[in-house]
Amino acid sequence: MLYPSIDSLLTKIDSKYTLVTVAAKRAREMQEQQAECRVSRPVSHKYVGKALEEIHGRMLDYKPTEDNFQK
């Protein structure tokens, strides 16, 4: 089973599309910059899984700004 579940992640970030974007950007950051995972003992060994665990633990968040909306 997927950990964390999509349902629990959607309580943290309101859209599946935003969830994918935030997780992908964080995973790329961890991969390219060899950044450490903010979760002390991640379940996943892959970057995207670790990013999703960070979102689930509220260590990674997304706040929409006016720049993110098209005019």
C-alpha cells in the first residue's frame, strides 16, 4: 500500500496537480543538490516518496500566490 495515502496528502494540499508539482520539485532538489530529507526516518528510499512523506509531515507546504494565477 502507498504511504502516505493520497487521501491523507490531499488534506495537506488541496489539488492532485499541485501535490504532484510540489513533490516533483522537492524530489528534484533532493536529487540534484544531495539535500537531506527532512523526515528523520523515511519509509521510502526514493526521492519522490521522501518528498511525499515531507508533505504528509507538514515539513513541506505550498502557499498559492497571485503570481501563480494567470490573468
